[in-house]
Amino acid sequence: MSTELTQEYLKSRKIKLTDACKDICKYMGVEYEKQFYHRVHAYMNGTGHLTQEELEGIKAYKEVTENPHGSGVYAYRMRKVKFDVLERYMASGIYNATVVRNMFKHIRSIK
């Protein structure tokens, strides 16, 4: 999957660049700022550069817009992972290695 975000891509999805930038910021876990919009716009025109984190945010955004059902299934299945149990095991240092290994196998199998 390409990390390229183009005007044609946005136009085909009927998405405004501003809205796309706001959503991409959510993927990166940061507040939307107008400067980010300008950096993305410059990048799309070939006159600017983005950080690796911003490119990964764009890639995640495109993945979700191209396959929303698959992303929803992934998010739903991840909700069922017992992270609290895993966290408690790791913090205490006392745990059944087989159980922890099986938890990680389950997490890896979700994607």
C-alpha cells in the first residue's frame, strides 16, 4: 500500500483535505493544527516533506478508508484481548509462561 495521498485519491473518495488531515491527526494521537494541513498540502504538491510518523498516519488512514470493514473487524477483535491480565502478569513478574505466550499468539493472529 502506498503512503501517497493525492488529490485524485481524495476526490475519488469525496473527502476534503482538511477532513483527511483531521482524521490523520487522530491516527497519530495528536491535536489537529493548521500547520499540519499546510505540510500535507506542500507534500502533495511535491514541495514539502513529512516525518515518518506522519507518513505512517497517512498509510493507516488510507488502509482504513480503503478497507473499513476489515479495520472494524480488527478493532472489534482487539477489544476482546485481556490486556489487563497481561499487564498484571508483566508487572508482577509472576505468571504462567504458556498463558502469556498464548495471549501473544492470539494478539498476533488477529491481524
